[in-house]
Amino acid sequence: MTEPADRTGNISQRQTFVRDDRKKIKITADDHRCFSVMQTKIGKITLLASEEYLLEIYLSEFNLSEFNNTENRQNRVIKEAIRQLSAYFDQKLTVFDLPLKMNGTEFQNTVWTELKKIPYAETISYSELANRIGNKKACRAVGMANSKNPFSIVVPCHRVIGANGTLTGYAGGLHLKRELLNFEMRANLF
């Protein structure tokens, strides 16, 4: 969904790309962004970056070039993200070190920062995650923040499961969450 074009046919200052029913990214005319699609063991992943930060990771293929100031090319941020994601899928990397632009609320950013502390091949529950951020009653809010995570895999929201050990919610679908967890747990890294 985009805002209407002005009389010259140019898209207005703000555009919004809806990647699914819950998540939106905002691309403004002042931002220059690029994207690239990479093939992985779990399918195609689209990376969106500015010249300084990784902005989002999509667990499918998107052509974002129709949006102002967004082109299909690999800048240094995307090249490094591809290098690290490739190493992850080759079972040679367990912790990512990428410049992430976290554009969430203060609460979401707190949750996403805590997600990065969950060790490779381990899981915690939503209630444990709520405890870790100092708000044990915020299980549902933590789940909502988790669902808005724009950095799937890199910020490992797939490592958060239900209190009873069941898999619950994942932007890429439960089958993909299961696949990522199984992939990590059977990795022979050392």
C-alpha cells in the first residue's frame, strides 16, 4: 500500500510497504536504501539496508525496487549480512555482529536486545524472556514485541517457545521455526 502520487506522478514523501499483515516498513524519500535477495537452506531471504545499517530481514523474496530510493544492489552492510548469514547456514557462526537499526518502541528494542542474548541452539519461554527484561507479567507484550522483530534469524526470536515447550507463533510460520531450531540443535560446530 502506498500513498497517492502527486500531480507530477511522483510518489509522496512517505511510502509504506506491507510485508505481511502485521509488519510494515517505512521508506521515506530522504532515505537511500538497497536490498538483495539471497538463497539459503530455508529458502530465499531479502535483506534491506541503508548505507550504515541493516534495516530488515524478510523470510521470503521481495522486489523492493519499486519504492523511492531503494535499489537492488549489495552495499557493504548487505555484503556483510550475506557473509554472516551464509556462515550461520554453513554452521560456522553462532552469534551475529551486524549494525542493526532497531526502529521499535523502547519496549520492543529492550525485548529485541534481550533476544540476542539467547545462546545458539537453546530456547527460552516467553515468560522467561519477560523475567529477563524485568517484567514477569509482560508475557503477552513480549510475544507481541517478538512478532514485530524485523531481524529474523539475526535477532533469534525463533528461540522463544511456549512455557510448556510447544512452538508458538513465528513470522515465517511454525514449520520454519521448527526447521531453524532443528538446524541449530543438530549443528556440529566444534
